[in-house]
Amino acid sequence: MSRSLKPMIVMLALIGTSSAIAQTYVYPAKGQSAEQQQKDVAECQAWAKQQTGFDPAKPVAAAPAPAPAPSGGRVRGAAAGATVAAITDNDVGDAAAVGAVVGASAQRRDRRQAASQQQAAASQQQAAGQANYAKAQGACLEGRGYTVK
């Protein structure tokens, strides 16, 4: 590549989650041709995948949400309500019904919380994979004479 030509800057989009796509800018610091740069980028992408075990084209899948449990929350809640009612000499039927509602609500809350925690863990794993992949790809390209930002 002649010095009078503007150096070519290639932007690589690392495919990740739909909410965030990391961008790497590669500059041919030693006058590499566009064809050589394309070849080097492809080889470094393959090397980064092999080194990290992460493929930016295949985002980490979130773990499936836990299956809804049978109405155990209602049963336990009803039993607790009935027990409290029996001890306090109140209406056992009404207390059992209230306990069942409270037990079911707690069970739904626990399932939502578990699903939220799984999603957060998957997002964290995706971000860590992207960061490691970008670091490996950058190291490969820098080793071949490119400036990577």
C-alpha cells in the first residue's frame, strides 16, 4: 500500500447480545493490503474462538426458566394457616384459604426471582465471553502488525 493512500480502517462488529455490540477498530500499522488485512482478521477470529471457546456469532443462551412447581406453596400455606387458626381458636377454613393465597404468591415470587438471577448470570457470562474473545483477537492482530482499539 502506498503512503499517499489513506490507510484503511476496518470496523469489525463482534456479534453479541441484541442490547450491546462491541466494536473493534483495526488499523494496518505496517501498510498491510486490504486483502492481507481481511485474511489476518479471519484467521485471528478463528484463533480467538479456539483460544476462548467463545463464538460471538452464537450468544450464550439463558438457562430455561424453572418449571412451575405443583401447588405445593398453596398446600403448605393452607396447612400453616390452618395450624395458626387452630392454635388461636379462629376459623380454620378462612385461615387455610388465606394461607393458600399467601403460599402461592410466595411461590410465584420465588420463581420470578430465580428466572431473574438466571438471566443476570447468562448476561454476565456473555459479557465475559465477549471481553475475552476481543482480547484474544486483539492480541492476535497486534502480533501481526495491526493497531487495535
